[in-house]
Amino acid sequence: MPPGELLPLAALASGRGSNFQALQDACARGAIPARVAAVVSDNPRAPALERARAQGVPAVVVERKDYASRAAFDTALADAALAAGARLVCLAGFMRVLSPVFLERFGGMVINIHPSLLPAFPGLDAQKQALDYGVKVAGCTVHFVDAGVDTGPIILQACVPVEPDDTVETLSARILEQEHRLYPKAVALIAAGKVAPPAAGRVARVTAL
Ligand code: GAR
């Protein structure tokens, strides 16, 4: 981004929206050169929508049931984000897999946060998967999105210890704290041109901020 300009982003959220909130907070306090142009949700009851409205961020609902096909739904999602002026899409607890129909509209500028050290434990219930496996270190990952489930070039990761008495709740809370730190940092790297979507099959090269 040219100096002084803010990178407009859309947060896609299906639920609670704490990662949207972390991005919004970082933008609002000027910590990252970005602004949240819209929250788009597939769930009309998502608390993320309420959070957005409370802060004057446009909140848009695009429900799967209103579209005949996945392609039509993905097109409507992309239309909503682009209509808000977004140039980057941040999946923030968006619990659907996006098809190339969506991804191609943003030229690779779609990122996701996932509560595991990928490529370990993709998909649902990542924290439970980590506990069930017995790993001693867990964490979170921000990555560019491709057509797979929690695949795509890794931008940043953060790790946390797994304590012997951890439950899914305690481990999730420890990871979430890192998510809220990591996601704004990844957006800042992109806004500053320190990392960009690499060609298919390549790793993402990150330059220090
Ligand atoms: C976060 O832990 C995020 O990493 C996870 O859902 C939670 C959403 O919380 N995402 C995934 O598991 C995606 N595969 P939030 O709504 O409070 O941001």
C-alpha cells in the first residue's frame, strides 16, 4: 500500500467474531495500516454481526440457503466483500470452504486463521485433535487460502505449551490469545508488502516488518 493509505479488508465470520474484533481494534488504534470495510457472515445470528454494527462497521449476511448452488453462493459472498471495497479477505471463524469461484475474485488475497500449527490438525475441533493426539506444543497459523481445507502457504505461526491438565476450553483460550496477536500482525505484513500470495505450490516468503 502507498504510505498513508489503509488496506480495506472484509472479515468473513460465522460465529463469535473475536478475531474480527482483534483486527478491528488494531485498525481503530492505528496499529496496522488497514481498515475493516465490512463483516460478511453466512449466519444471520452470528455475534460477529452485532459486534460490527456496534462499531459502525457494515455488516452483511449472505446465507447459503438463498442460493441454488455453491458457485452462486460463493459469487454472492465475493460480491458483498467487493461491494464494500475490500482488497483483502480475512476469514475469521468462517466455517465454510471457499471454492475457486470466490478465491479467483481476490487474486490470492484471502487469508485464514486456524487454531493449530498447520499442517497438523486441519478442519474442525483443531484444539481437541491436538489434545487427543497428545502433542506438547500447540498454536495457531495464519495462511493464504487455497481450495483445500486449512491448506495454503503459511504466513505466520505462534505456539503455546499444552499443560498436563488442559481441557479443550483452557487450551483454546491460550491459543485464542495468540490468534488475536497474530492475525493483525499478518495483515500488517500484507499491507506493508512484506508478504504476498505466492504462485501455486510455492512457500510464502515473509520479510520482517
Ligand atoms: C478461532 O479459534 C479460529 O481460529 C477458528 O474458529 C475460531 C473463531 O473464533 N477457525 C477455524 O477453526 C477455521 N478452520 P472467533 O469467531 O471468536 O474469531
